[in-house]
Amino acid sequence: MKNIIKDTKTFENATSELLIVGVRKNSNQVKGWEQFISYFGTAIDEWIKSGDIETNSKKLTKIPLNTQNANLKRILFVGLGDQKTLTRQNLRETFGLVGKELKKLKATNVSIWLESFTAAPIDEKEIAFLSAQGIGMGYYTVPHYKTTSNEPDTYIETVEFVTESDINDVVSNFNTGKVYADSVNEARSLVNRPPNLLTAPDLADYAVQLANDYGFEVEILNKAELEELGMGAILAVNQGSSIEPRLITLKYKATKNWEEVIGLVGKGVTYDTGGYSIKPKTGMVGMKGDMGGAAAVLGAMRIVGELKPNQNVVAVIGATDNMISSDAMKPDDIITTYSGKTVENLNSDAEGRLVLADAVTYAKQQGANYLIDVATLTGGVITALGYDKTGALSNNEAFFDAFMEASIETGEFVWGMPLTENDKKRIRKSDVADLINSPGSDGHMIFGGGFVGEFVENTPWIHLDIAGTSDAKSAHDLGPKGGTGVMVRTMATFIERFKDIHQG
Ligand code: BES
Ligand code: MN
Ligand code: ZN
């Protein structure tokens, strides 16, 4: 969506080709309905009654128009179902479907009648926010490399609001929603990028670009620098690769003093073959998305850069692929991590936790007082929770509750799993090192995250395992099959709210 936004108070003045109108089971609940009908014709009421215009949730009906207004050519009716069951998430998803429809229609100039979507306490301003999010995410297309397609890119040029509210409020809410959607979509495109075109150095280049765009401090450590520092865990994962690793650090400084810093730590494994603990061929396809955590961190940082919240943030991403060669790490290897802790490598496919170990230690050293790590870490989380729930661990109830509040607001489902003292014992059960990186397959979501926790120590921390949620197996209301950009919105919302929640 481009940024040209206008307002109009009446349908007569609409200058777009298509008007988007919400309809519910009982449409006269909306104050302005009389006026709407008197302009477009009472037949609409009959069509709603007869079912020609559908009011069921998420059903879209478009009708052609022939009115005094020569611009308006169609109305897109959007079924909202029962007023009582209308939620923010429901509206967001419904607007996602609207976004898909607008792309199909190649509609470039659209009007939204805001009031028709309101359902107390969700007011016109919030509808503007949710519609920008939903339409923006629904409109997203996976970039492709086909030589045969000559379809031009379509985009929405202008969005006009039919509204009685203060247009500045409406526009600023819409723009915020658009920032959220655009940032999610950027994260999706990183996940979708093939691994030969998104290596660790490429991911670092993207981060540098982001830093230049938004004025973040940026540091990129290359292989020699990681060796100098003794980052043995990320280096061990990178050992079999001909492509260098990168440790990416971005700092957003909101306050004069570098304090109360939230650290976002992302797994940026640009391809995961499993190494010598090699994945079966069917399990390897899709492992281009093993940098979904890194993408989520970068997407959230883009929102931070755009909206400039009053909250210090440091982002650290460990980027490498996990490959095989005669140089690759082997099961039985002992790895010395950046923290000094040693690890017995029992499974070279448990590489994400190794990368995160060094990244977490570095984030703490860079001043992070709170940590959120996000990673496509384990198949175990898929076994436990399926493909629509992000699994979480934490060492701090208050910090976790605050995060859950943000996730409920964004509609991104997060579920906390237990991490007990008994689990920690298993992680420390090596005869020859401080830790093992893999204890076997029972409860291994907890084990993977718990391993990262060994490097977090006492800092308030949340671990997010997005192995199930980062890459959609099929199209959904808010986007196509492929990268979802999951946790971008929740982490950004959490950062925006953290000061209030924390102090209040
Ligand atoms: N990147 C994978 C986890 C994954 C699996 C992500 C499926 C997305 C979809 C991770 O590095 C991995 O291989 N995990 C192993 C851990 C095991 C060796 C302890 C797993 O889940 O099988
Ligand atoms: Mn792996
Ligand atoms: Zn992995």
C-alpha cells in the first residue's frame, strides 16, 4: 500500500472505485445504515435477507454499482457474522481475506466505511489499525523466480476512509497498522528466500541496510573476529561450511543511558542439513526457513525503527548454515562456548541451541537486562503443539505474563511449557563436559530451550520456539503458504508496551 490516504464524510464524495462495507447478521445495528441504504438503494436490505449478500463471518460478496457517483463501481460486502462474537483477531483475519480479494480484483483505489466494522469497544480508529494490518498481510505475495510470468505487480495506491472520526487519528492508526504489516511481510520474504540467495553474509547485509534506514547502531562480526572472541559454539556449527558466519548486533537507543535494555536474540541458521547427524531428505526440504527467528527479530526491529518507542533494544542474531564437509563438527566433539561452558555435541542437528548460546551470552554482554530468544528450534514443539501455536519457556513469571498480554492482543498464540529442575539436570548430564546438546527425543522442545536457558542464567527470559509457526504449510486468512513472520507483531507490541506494564 502506498501512503496516499484521504477522508470523506459521505458516500457521494467517495473518489475510489470500490467501497468496502462490513455487514453483520443484524445490519441496522450500525448507526449510519439508514443513510447508506438511502444512497445505494433499499434493495441491499433485501439481498441481505435473501442471502445474496452474505453476512456469515468471513464471507465476501461484491456487487456492481450504478449510482450518481461515477467513481464508485463496486461494493465489496464483508460478512462479519454475529456482532457478539466479533473479536479483534476475527476482524484482523477478515481484513486479511479482504486483502487477498483486493489483490485478485487488482483494485488500486479503495474506500473503507469504518463505522460498518465497529463493534464496541473496537472503534473506528482501531478498525483503521486492524484493516491496515489485515489487508497488508493478506495482500502479501511470495517473491518468485519464474521466467514465464509477466504479471505486473499490483498494489493499492490510495485508501480513503468514510468516517466521522478525526481523520488525523484514523490516518495515524492506519499508518501504524501498515508499518506492522509491511514489517511482517519483510520477515516473510526473508524466510521465503532460497538458501543460496540468503547466506549469513546476505542476512548481515540486510541488517546493515535496516540500520542505515533507521539509524540503529550496527556491528557485524566475521569469522576471524568470532575466532578472536572465542565464540566456539557458532563456529562449531559453521565449521563444515565454505560460507562465513556472522554475528549481527543492532542497537536502538531510546534513552540517554543504556539501561533497561530488552535483548532480542534470533536463530539465523540459513540452511540446516543436520550436519553429520544428517536429516532425511524429506526433513531437509524447507530448512531454508531455519532463520525464521532472525527474520522475526529483524521484522520487530523494523517496527521499532519506524515507530520509535521509548525503550532500549539490542538485537543479536547468530547467522550461519549447518553443513557437512571434512571440516564439519562431529558428534562426540567437545565445544567450548563463548561463555566458557563446554558442550558435548551429541547431535549436530541440535545446532540452533549452540548458535543461540553464544548469541545470548553476547547480548548479555552488550547490556541486555531482559532476553527474548526466538528460534525454529525443535520438531518437538510441533509434536506438542502443532502448527498454530508457538511454544514458550521462561524463568520469570511477571515477564512472561506481560509477554502473554501482548500476544493476546496480536492474536499470535503462545503457550508456556514447563522447565523444571529435573529438566535442567538432564541438560547437565555429560561425563565429559558441562552440558550436552541433545538428550534424545522425549520432551525435546523443553530440552532445546532449556539448553539456551543455561546461558541466560538469571536474566529475565522468554524462549519462543517457532518451528511450527514460522512457515505455513498452506495458505491462511492472513497470508499465503510460506513464511508467516510470526512473533514480529507480538515482540514489537511487547516492546512498545513494556515501560507501562513494567512500571505499572
Ligand atoms: N531446525 C530444526 C528444527 C525444525 C524442525 C524447524 C522442523 C522447523 C521444522 C532444528 O535444528 C533441529 O534439527 N532440531 C532437532 C533437534 C534434535 C536433534 C534434538 C529436532 O527437532 O529434531
Ligand atoms: Mn537442526
Ligand atoms: Zn535448525
